[in-house]
Amino acid sequence: QVQLVESGGGLVQAGGSLRLSCAASGTSVSLYVMGWYRQAPGKQRELVAAITSSGSTNYADSAKGRSTISRDNAKNTVSLQMSSLKPEDTAVYYCHAAMWGINYWGKGTLVTVSS
């Protein structure tokens, strides 16, 4: 059974940084397109960043220059380093794994950015 467990969320002041981690079990993150999504209150879930099995990365415009997604195959984890955080970054952040139409989601971790 594939499980994705996020950690690292919390309360941070605007301009601060956070590092989110996603620990996978039941499969290898190296096989999937791994991504971080977020959902703010009253809004749709949106992609923040993704990394393919080959290491190619993709970022939402809102995340470019402020976020870095990385994968550690040995630890079977995917991380999202975020800096220069803004109040509008406040959301629940979800880890996602996708391969051949199969999708897995974590339960999310809350990031709150205070002004």
C-alpha cells in the first residue's frame, strides 16, 4: 500500500522559509512524477512544483524563484524548500505521486504565513 506522509508545515512570518518533506512508503519515489500541490481556503488545489523520474522540474509561476523541489531516492523522500514566503502562500500543501494514470495523495500539511 502506497502512503505519502507530509511534514514540515507550520506558522512562519512573511519573508521566512520552510522546508516541506514527503516520506513515501510502499513504493519508490524514483518511479513517479512527484509533486507538491496546495489548496488555500475557498480555492482549488493547484500545482506548486513537480519533479519527474529523470529529475526535470516544473514550477508554478507563483513558486518560481522562491521554491525548489528535490528528491532523495535513498531516503525515498521528496522535499519542497520555500523561501520569501507571502501570506498568499498560506494553504494546505499536499504531496502527490503519479505514474501511468495512477495517483496518490498525502493528507497534507498546513502552512500559515503571517503578515
